[in-house]
Amino acid sequence: MSAVWFNGSFIEEEAAFVPLRDTGLLHAAGVFTTMRSAAGRVVRIEQHLKRLRDSCDALSIPLPYTDIDLTSVADELLRQNELREARLRLTVTRGSAMQDSQGGMRLEPTVFITAAPFEPYPAEYYLKGLTVLVLDEQKLNPYDFQAGHKTLNYFTRLHALRDATQKGAGEAMWFNVHNFLQSGCISNVFLVKDEMILTPPTQEDLSDPAIKESCPYTRSNVLPGVTRAAVIEDAATLDIAVQRKALTISDLLEADEIFVTNSVMGVMPVVRIERKPVGDEQPGRLTREFMTGWNDSIDSA
């Protein structure tokens, strides 16, 4: 049986239960982050925890544990489960509302971390690349206060991903209500055009006056992905320009290269948009460079 960390204690996974009145269960009121460990250490855990805490602050979700606490817990959970290469998930719900005799109603959050053996994507995906679909009917609403946060309200994205998989694709591209590219179902998106990296801006990016002025929308659904940030850092090291800008379906269709990122897949090449080839329908040169950079960072974690 696997150990989990649940509300401050290490217990067997089968013994962990979320209360029936937990708002995470009733209303999907919560956030999470999915992490990868390599050689027994969680990759870029500081960035994961910062993003999670920023979301908790923005959505009024209590998080009573420090980053130091949570880092120590993740390390110990790997040790207890005898895992070195693992996939971890840290989940925080707003919990149940409790009556406090002195302070009125207060929230008792539910916080837990799980860990399972890391199961990589098939090697063929990295060698040959993915096909992606374009979502026409479903659009992201950037004016939802949950926009740009990795919340528990993930069913719509997973349904779209399942539909894409059934049609032989590995991802589906989401656009906002203004018809600008935002993300994949579970990934950030990068385009390569004329040796420049293009990616949709996050809400934090839109606080930059130059980016804000050139962008036709004021709110973003783009998750500030941890692997996304790593790619942007790698691009600076390689002296490759990165432009955070509004991207249209034409930008997507005319890209020289496309790749998508998240902490489990790393850097994944995209070679077809439905039936349309991307470039020469092979993982592009810059995509391969970023794949190598990410894999090297994992090996040295």
C-alpha cells in the first residue's frame, strides 16, 4: 500500500477520506499542482509551491503549511514510498466551513500530497511528435476569477483531452472567447516562427506595459506553467528571442514549429494540427534543443 500525506500526517492511502461537506468535493473549490521527481528530488518544487500559494491567496484558499514544510513532506513521502522517479500531486481545498465560537465561521482546509511511480509518455511521441486538435465550439472565459489558476474544476479540459485522444490526437488547443490561443488541455503552448519563440501571455505577463499595450485582451487564461518558465529561461541562455503576445489561429497554422509543455511531459513536439502538417511534419530544430535542455535539467536535478 502507498503512503500519502494528509492534513499533517503520513497515512496509508486507503485510510484517507475527504469529508462529505468539503467544498473541494461539493464545489471544486481548490487548487493543485502536479510535480515530477528525479533521482529522489522534486524538480523545481520552489516554483510549484510559489504558483500554488499565489493561487491560494488569489482564491481565498487557506494554506496553513510553509513551503519548507511542504518540501520536507514531499521528500519524506518519496522516501516512505521508496520512489526516486515519481509523479506527485499536491492538492489544497477550501475545506469545510466550521463554526468558531469566537470568530464565527472559519474554513478547515484539506491539504494532501500523493506520489506514484513516474510513467513517461511513449518515446515515439518525442521522436515523431503529436497531432493536436483545435477546439472550435468550446472557449475559455478570461473573466472568470479562476482563470489562470490550476483549480480542481478540470473536468471540461479532461473531457476535451479524452475526445482528442479518441480521435487520434494527443492534445487539443483552447482559444479564449476573443478567439486568441491560450493553451492545450493540460499544457502550455509555444510556437516557433522565423527563429523566434512565441507564446500567449499569462496574467502576470500582461502587467508588463509593453505586452499589455500590444495585446487586444486584458485578461488571460494562461497558466504560469513551471516548465513554461524553464523553457523561457533556457531560451535566454541560448540567446533565442521569446515574444509573449496574442496569437491567432493563423499564427498557429503558419508556425514553423510547435511544442507543448508541462511538468510530466516536459517538452513535447507537435507536428500536425489535425490534418495540416507543422513545418516538415518532424520535430523542429529549436524544439529539439528545448527538449534536450529540459531533459538535461531533469538529469541534473
